[in-house]
Amino acid sequence: MAEEFFEKSISVEPDDSTGFAYLSGYDERFCGGKMQSPINIKLSEVTLTKYSPFRFDPAYVHKQKFVAKNTGHTVQLFIQNPSIKPKIFGGGLKGEYIFEQLHFHWESEHLVDGKRADLEMHMVHYNAKYPSMAKALNNTDGVVVLAVFFDRTETRTAARDELFDFINDTVIAEENYSGYPESNFADFDFTKSGTFALRDLLPRHLGRFFRYFGSLTTPNYNEVVQWTAFINRLYVSSDILTALKTIRDRDNLPITSNFRPPLALYGRKVYAQMTDDEILFNSGTKQKFSIYLLFLVVFTSKLGL
């Protein structure tokens, strides 16, 4: 059942405000709106829906070379060749969206029933009808962010290994630098530790996710983001998670956490697309649905279908 999927997550109170120190000193006048992110997603309150499948252009599924940077509050990766513009469409999105960058928050920014994951990756895209991310930030249909949750584990998988090993060998390895963190710019050819495809960084199955309209979670908190938070989780090894927390901010202090606390929904709807019996949160209904599926299997087998 969907609720059980999150039971191993870190539990916190929905109004938790810890971990936001990395944004101290920023002007927060822009974050007073009523469509802010992140949020606490309550499973009992989501609206079930159905979207078309996600689609990707060839640049999204082919391996690319990346560079990485310590921005002073997270690790950010972007494609080395700016002329390569991977696009995503479908999945209920109107139009095509171009990949801009990806970055991480530890622990997760979004909560599900008041629980956090160990890590959250944001893959940021802007609407292809705008000439740049800067222009897209001025429009309510400007930005799409794909959020992927990670749980701590000792199990490792190839595609994510390449990503985290790259971060470990570049940004984290450079943490012995002295001086302003922006000197810690790892302008490396990704072939040093292998290349990867953006599609490989997403869950294998993309049919289960939450969708809502919100904002950037860092200044200026523009309320222009269609959020997609995938339910299927990936994994990050404990050593990488520990190493991420040694990255230093602009004050040369370790970034032990970099998540923004959840904000109120103010009446916004959170949509959920699930597959199979996970679309039904009520255990009794779920059982009836499973029996119906079993009936179909038996019936079609007798017909030789």
C-alpha cells in the first residue's frame, strides 16, 4: 500500500523548521506567497488522476558529459556542452521542457505524511517556448522540476554509482581547498569517472508520482514550478551521504543539511498518479481490486488468451 512505501523514511513534524540555516542572510520577501514549496504531501488528501506517459528526446536518454559545482549551498551538475538541450514532455505537461541543471538536498525537502527521505534530487527544466531559464522564471508555466527521493543503503546501482562517484571525486574531493567556495568549481570532463544519461537517474518506472503547482525552494522562490515527485525511490550509499555533509558553504562551514521547511498548501490540490492496486489507499477496496485482477487472470487463462 502507498502509505507503507514511506515507513522507513525519517519522521519529523510537518512544521519542522530545521535545516534552513544555509539560506540565512537572503532576503525572504519573495517567499510570502501562497503557492510556495516544498510541502508536506498527505496521502489521504491527494486527488487521484491519470496522465499520459512521460517522453524523452534522444539527448535525455543518451549519455552526456557533465560538470559539477559547489554553489555554496548544494552540489549542482549541468551538461558540459551548452548546445545539448535534453527535453522532456508528456506526463501531463503542456509542451516541451529543456533540462537546465540538477542538484541535491539532504535530507529531502518534500515530506510524505510528515516523513522525510535521506536525500532529494531536483532535475530542473524550463519551458522550451522561452529562450532561457531566466525568461522562464517570469512565467507561471516556466519551470518543471522532477524530484527523486533517495533512501540510505549499502546497496549500489550502476547508473547512480557513476553520478555519486563523480560528485565524490570532484566536488567533495576538492573540499580541502582554502578560500571562497566558488573556487571549488570542478570543471572536469565527466569521462574521468564515466558518463551517464539523465533518464538513468530517474526511477525505472515513472507511472507513480505526485503533482502540484508551487515555487522554487531557493531565492527568489518564484511561484512558477510544476512539481513532479516520484513515489518510487532510489538509493544512496551511507558513505556518499556522509561525504555530502562535509561540503562547505560560503562561510566555510559544513553543509550538514540544506532543506527548506514545508510550507502551507493554502487550498492547492496535490494530484497523484498510481499504478495497479496502489491507486487505492483503503485496504478494503484494495483487496477487492486485487481479487478482481485475479479473476481476470484466471478467466483469460481458461479462454486461452
